[in-house]
Amino acid sequence: MKKLESIRNSDGGQKALGLVFGIVFGIFLQKAGVTRYEVIMAQLLLVDFTVLKVMMSAVIVGMVGVHFMKARGWANVSVRSGSFGSTVVGGLIFGAGFALLGYCPGTVAGAVGQGAMDALVGGLTGLVFGSWLFAVLYPRLASFLEKGPFTHSTVQEVVRLGTWQTIIPVIMLLVALLLGLEWLGL
């Protein structure tokens, strides 16, 4: 327990954990095949739902894992507030990158890890350029980004149920969707 506390309170320990979990997640993305351009394009064309199934599975695992660790005092969860303006701008930036290259930031990293040159050249260049452009434009965008603020409420707070009383129905819904996609052969 003392070791967990020292890692949680250590900036370097948190970064190391983030790197390890990021690499493991990237390996899982690669093994599932969702770092391949063809698979991502098939998802966007609504002919192959592999990406959706992998991401719904990741949501289930992440949701259970985070709340399991939180219940044991191994993790702190803090939800940030947001705004519709920042959501719109973020969605447009994400969508533009996705439309131009066919990768999202996570799949770019996984594709680079498996040696995809388009992800290395286009993806990393796009991530760096996009980050730079956002930083340059931020002073002009700041007022729009703050429009339509919404609170940092969680689903549990909105529906006024306990954590597991919320998580279990969500898991059941996601599993039903996964089974439905399999049954439909998607």
C-alpha cells in the first residue's frame, strides 16, 4: 500500500504508468487490427464494425477497472467541466485529421508502432502541426471555446444512483450491443 501511495504521489511515477498503459493499449489496438487503415475505413463506411466493438470493449474494461481501483483507494477520479464550444472545435479538429488520414490519435500511435509509414509521416506530422496550430489560434478561439459551459457532473450524479448501480446497466447495454453486432454479422 505504501508503494501504491508513493507512485500516486509521484509525478514521474504517474508518467511512467501512463506510458506503460499507453503502450499496452496500443498493443491491444494493433492485435485487434484497428490500427490498419483498411479496418478503419471499413468502419467509416459502415461495413465492418471491428473498431466500434473494440472501443465498446475498452469502455467496459476501463469503466470497471477505474471504479474498481477507485473503490480500493488506488485511484482518484476527477471529472473536468467542459463546454459545447470546446467540444465543437475538438470534434472538428479530430474529424479533419480522421478524414484526411484515416487514423485517430490512438491508432496513429499504434500504426507507427507497427511500421506504417503513412501514420509516421502524415499522422505524427498532423498531430504536431495540429497541436501547434491550436496553440497559435488559442487566443482567438478562447472566447468561443468557453461558450455553452456544462458542469463536471458524472452519469452517476445525473441519474442519482450509486457507481455500480450505474455501471452494471451500462455494461449490460454495451454487451447487448456487442452481441447484436455479432448476431448481425457486422
